[in-house]
Amino acid sequence: MAIATIKWDNGAIKIIDQTLLPNKLVYLKFKDLKGFWHAIKKLQVRGAPALGVAAAYGAYLGIQNSRAKNYNGFMRDLGKVIKFLGSARPTAVNLFWGLDRMRAVAVKNKDKNVAAIKKAMLSEAHRVFEEDRAICRRMADHGARLIKNSDVILTHCNAGALATADYGTALGVVYRAKEQGKRIKVYADETRPLLQGARLTAWELMREGIDVTLICDNMAAHVMGQGKITKVIVGADRIARNGDTANKIGTYGVAVLAKYHKIPFYVVAPVSTIDFSLENGRQIPIEERGSDEITTIQGRRIAPKGVAAYCPAFDVTPSRLITAIVTEKGVFKPDEIKRIR
């Protein structure tokens, strides 16, 4: 994949502004934490694994100019940075995973001076980035074994290179299957309200020369009923210990439809997306976003002014609807993932 979604660039974080795709491919650079927080909040950078990388680089961005003279002062500064970044997106566990990892590096190096702690944190952020790239490839290898020649795959939201540091989760499986010479076709749900399927997934797949057809979310049942779909593959933003999975709003409905039509439903996500502290999906916090994401499309009003709107960003798919979960460590039934820990 030639898409560099996020990277560290000479003291700044460089990202693709995903809110402008597919009409414009624009790169943004952030040298201040507040601006980067808004980029996460506004979904200019998004996707669970990419948010893990964003957390790592963001934590360093926030403390690189800290004037603390000792470890205790530095940890106070870092604590403020971590709390601030964590407030941007409550559902995606990778954000908190990345922040916790950066805190752990600082603690591990507490006997060193502040400059050395900062250097260790930047090295750790680079390590998170490189690990995500490798993890994407391993997930793709495992997932591609589930894909047969001539499969027709339905996906929801965007779980490709734009959601990671490299190759994607759900779409990474598609890319690897294509590289193996398998003939595949993808149906992409548009994914209301922010249209990540229409704007991002369709754009990515077309760039890679993969046969993709865009459908409205409420067409999924009809397309399945016609027998056109052989597999459903999606990503995840948080997975509970029992295999319940939070993903972009609408995923739950797709899983119900797949179960009814006896279509395998696969979730592809790194182990870092599994929240072992949560027993089940009912404990996953669900982010609620502004009503304008429903009442407008790219700033243009489509609903009566003043109408009430409810906008959860995610829903939870019960583990009983999931055929298997693909991770970098292999393919697991939902009730098996608790053993990974």
C-alpha cells in the first residue's frame, strides 16, 4: 500500500485529512497538541490501529517541549497530556492502549534524566508504528486463508490502510487475497452518517484495482437475499473478553442479516483492540457525536432545522453473531480470544 496515513515528520505528526477524501488528498502537519486533539475528534485521523499510533506520537508531541527538570515534574506534564488525548475518542481502545504504553516507557526510564526519557518515548512511538505495520501483514496472512477464489465480500465502514499505519485490518485481508491471485469482489456499505465506506473504502479499493461496488446501508439485506454475498469482513474498535465487538454504527445490523442468510461474519483486529478488562460488550463505552453528523452531509443541511437527532458512533455486535475473529496471532472463535492474554 502506498498510502501513508500517519507518520512522524521532523518534530510534527503528519496525517492524511480523511474528511476531505475522496475529492482531495491533503496532508496536514501538527506541531501542537491541541490541534492534533481536534484532528482525532473530527476524524481527520481515525481507525483503531491508527489511533494507537496517533496516541503514541501524540503523547510525545505533547511532552517534547516539557520544561520539567525532574521525573516527578515530567510525569505531571505527561499525565495532563494523556488525559487530554484520551478525551478525544472514548470507544476506540487502541487510543488508550497507545497512551498507556507511552506512560509505561516513561515509568521504565524513571532513573534517567528528562531528555533521556523523552528520547525513549519517541523510540517507543516509532516502535508502535512499525509494529502496527507488521501486525497488519500477519492479520492479512491469517485472514486470506479464509478467502476463496470468486468470493464476494461485504464490508462496512473503513478498515483499510487509512485506518492503520500500513495495510489495513479487514481490507488488508482483501489486499492479501488479491496478491495471492484470488478473484474477489467487494460490496462496500456507504456507512452513514459520515460515509466512510463511500468516501474511504471505495477510494482505497479502486486505487488498488479491486472490483468494488458501493451500496447504501439499507441495501445490504436485499443484496444478501439475492445470494450475492459469500462473506462479511469488518474491523473493530474495541472487543470485550467474551468476543462482543464494537464497530462503526450499523455493523450490528449487518451481523444480524449475515446470521439470517447463513453468511460467515468475520472481524479482523489486532490483539491491542481486545479490552481484557471488560467482561462483555455491554460495558463498552459508546461515543455519541453531534447531531449535525445526521442532519447535515458535509455541511449541507438535509433535515429540518431544530429536529432532535441521536448519533451513536458505534454499536456492539454480540459474539454469537461472529463466526471468527482474525488477529495477528491467528484466527479464533469469539469465546477463544480470552485465552490470548
